[in-house]
Amino acid sequence: MTYDAVVVGGGLSGLSAAVAVSAAGGRVALIEQGPRLGGRCYSYADPVTGDEVDNGQHVLLGSYRHLLKYLDTIGTSGLLRAQPSLQLRFHHPENGFGTFRMQRLPVPLDLASGVLTYRHLSVREKAELLSAGRRLRAWDPALQNTLASMSVSNWLESMGQGQNARDCFWDPISVSVMNETPGLASALLFAKTLRAAFFERGADSRMLIPTVGQTQLYVDRAVEFLTARKSVVRTMTGAERVLVEKGGAPRGSGTLRAGGVGITGGEEIRSGAVIAAVPHWGIPALLPRGAGVDGVIAAVRSLATSPIVSVHLWFDRPFMENELVGVIGRTIQWAFDRRRIIAGGNEERPMVACVISAAREVSSQPTSRIVETAVADLRSVYPRASEAVVTRSVVIKEKRATFSPVTGVEKFRPGAVTEIGGLFLAGDWTETGYPATIEGAVKSGFAAAGHLLAGTKGGSGLSR
Ligand SMILES: Cc1cc2nc3c(=O)[nH]c(=O)nc-3n(C[C@H](O)[C@H](O)[C@H](O)COP(=O)(O)OP(=O)(O)OC[C@H]3O[C@@H](n4cnc5c(N)ncnc54)[C@H](O)[C@@H]3O)c2cc1C
């Protein structure tokens, strides 16, 4: 059987590419090497408590337009709850709680309202932050060029952002958005993300909170969508190589084109096009050498990765007063009260999900030590937690959570179209304009599908 497309990789980029091709009438084979779909974004029922556990609590924003389109298509956007406007509660080790709460006002007054009422900043720091916001809003090519060679730290320094503003505002946001330390992270990618969230529509900066586990939100209905349209989804099916052949009439003119993939066990899946939606470290094994994509293979070898550690803690009683809290100046950066987040969350056995991004040091520690640290951090935020007993803990170390979005990384991120006809690339690491995010992954999946459907560069279009 020949498919219109084989999509290799069942993460968000592969799922969105497959859904887009399938929605246009194409017949797709989506293959995933592992036992489950969702890639770096999945959930499972905890075997002891039965609670739904995400591999890491993900934060979504109203600016994630491609993601919202994907969820609308598969029918799960109603499983997100939108904050009325951005509200981030932070706890400072000495000064206690302070909330960055944006009013529902026109852009950029909404951001100004958040800054002006945030009690962890002095009057002077608020003025400096607003001035940084104005510079960011007045985007021009010169600023873009300057940012391209700067780290987040350099950029903040150049705008006179002092240590307290960094500790209480910039660093918590940049570390979680970028999953990299500010001294290494690209100022350009961070600035682009901030602009997309804060300076287009008021609704873009709102946090969108999934009320179900990630697999239910992103995967299950996508599989139903695909199979209802005669596409095929296969797990435990790893692609070993993209099959490349000389293109002949009517599609090619002697140039190379993709004709399917060879999978583990020797089987071949033939197709009019291939979308490689694997993480960047999977690309070198998949693509053929000497076929025009050696530059891509060399580029992805320059991308490094950065870990995220998630600590899931069950307590015998609740103590969090908000659904999430930013923890300033300690090891955990954010804590989420899953009881308030997940529909039907467990009141008697509340679970708190703690996130540590850019977690190089922590990820090499033993899990017992990580749990101790997370519990101590939570108790320093909520004294009531000292009375609460930890009844269960699960630590998930995603050592290759994202590519590392260091300064200058853009030159190593290829676009969707390759020199091999009908071979397209997708993944959060491709040229999306974002750091590694779900939005970037879905945007890249849609871009690859769009080129395939349009017949770009020897792409098949749809054969019927
Ligand atoms: C703990 C954690 C927290 C995060 N938090 C956020 C957040 O708050 N907000 C946000 O926007 N983003 C967040 N991210 C990032 C986001 O999850 C990723 O950017 C996104 O899921 C990447 O999707 P992808 O499709 O590009 O790659 P992946 O999800 O890695 O999917 C690629 C798939 O390809 C499969 N594969 C690889 N090789 C082959 C092969 N040869 N044959 C077949 N299949 C193959 C893999 O098994 C995998 O399933 C987080 C990530 C992690 C890990």
C-alpha cells in the first residue's frame, strides 16, 4: 500500500502534520518508535494513586495560535481553561507573596498594570521595566540584529535591569520559557516570545491551563481523527532510514526524492512524501548521506539539549492557596496545585507538581535528594506544608527535554523544506522562531504539511 505521506514521529509536530495532511484528504501513515504517542508531552495514570501525571506540567499561552488550531481540529480545545488575564503569584524568600496581575485593558496598558501593581519591585524598578517594555515594543531590524548576538543576561544588563528585577521577574520567566540559563539563552528568541505574548492581542498573554492529562488533550482524539479518515497510526514502529530514489516523470526530473521509509525489521512503507518529525538527535540516523541534506545533518549536530526535572508530590492534606506559584530564589521554580488544575482533582490526596527548568545540576542528583529539596522549598513557601506528610513522590528527569536555545542557535535550525524532493522536516528544533515549545512543534508540523500539500520543491502534493 502507498500512502500520501509517512510521518515519522508521534510527538506534537508529527501529530499536527499528520492531522493537517489527513484533514486535506491525504492518507497518512504516522509511525512512532515508542509504545505511546505524544513524544515529550504525555501523561499516564499513576499506578499507585490512579491520578493523571504529566511527564512535566506544561504552561500554554493564548499566543499559541497553531496549537489552538490543532486542538480545535481534533476537538479538545474545550479542555483548556483560560485565565481571564495573566496572573502570576510569586513567593520571595524574605518578602513573601506578590502577584503580577494584568488587568483586562488594551495592549500595552494591560502589561503596565501588571508591572505597576507588582509589589516585589521598587518604583524605580517598575519604571525601568516599563522602559524595557517600550523598547521591546518598538521592534526594528536594528534591534533584531543586536539581539541576535546577545544572551538574555547581556540584554537585560544593557537595559539596566538590576538584580532584584531579574530575580523577581525576568529570570523566573526567561528560565521557564527558554529552558536555559539567562547567561546562555538567546536574547532574540526570548524577545520574540515576549513580543508574541504581550504586544499583539490582550488575550495572547493569558495562561491556558489544561484540565486533563496531556495524552487526553493532545493525543487520543488525534488518533481518532486520523483513523476515521483512513490514515494509519503505528506505535513500536521505528524508521531506520528515509528511502530516497531518483524522481522520474511525472513527479521528478532525475533529482532525488523521498519514496517512503525503511522500518525496523526490514519492512518498507512506501509513500509520496515523508515528514521527518523526530527530535534533532534522531535526524542523522534517518537521513541519507550525500543526497543534498548533509548540511542539515551537520547543523543538527551543533544543537545541544537542556533538561527539565519534574517532582510530583502527594500530600495527606492540601496547603496551596493558588493553582500555581513561582518560587523565587530556590531550586524549584514553579509549583502547581494539580487538585485545582485537573478536572475532578483529588481533594483528599492532593498532588503538587514542581518544575525545575534548565536543570543540568539537579538532573544528576539522586531522586531522594531532589524530593527533599522540593519538599523543603514548598515548606518555605507554605508554612502549613510542614504539617503535611508526603505520601508518595515521583521524579521525572527529562534529560533531553528541549534543544538548548543558546545565542546564535538560529543558524543551526533548518526550515521544513529539504533538498530531497518530498522530504520535509518538522519538530520544535526546526526554524520556528520560538524556543522549544508545543506551539513551535505544532507550527512546524503545519508548515511541513503545508509544503507537502502545496507540492513545494518536488513535494508530491496529494496524489488524488
Ligand atoms: C518536562 C517538559 C516540560 C515542558 N514544558 C513546556 C511548556 O511548559 N510549554 C511548552 O510550550 N513546551 C514545553 N515543553 C516542550 C514541548 O514538550 C516540546 O517542545 C514538544 O513536545 C516537542 O514536540 P516534537 O514533536 O517536536 O518532538 P517530540 O515530542 O520529541 O516527538 C518526536 C517523536 O519522534 C519519535 N521518534 C524519534 N525517532 C524516531 C524514529 N526513527 N522512528 C519513529 N519515531 C521516532 C520519538 O519517540 C518521539 O515520540 C516541555 C518539554 C518537557 C520535556
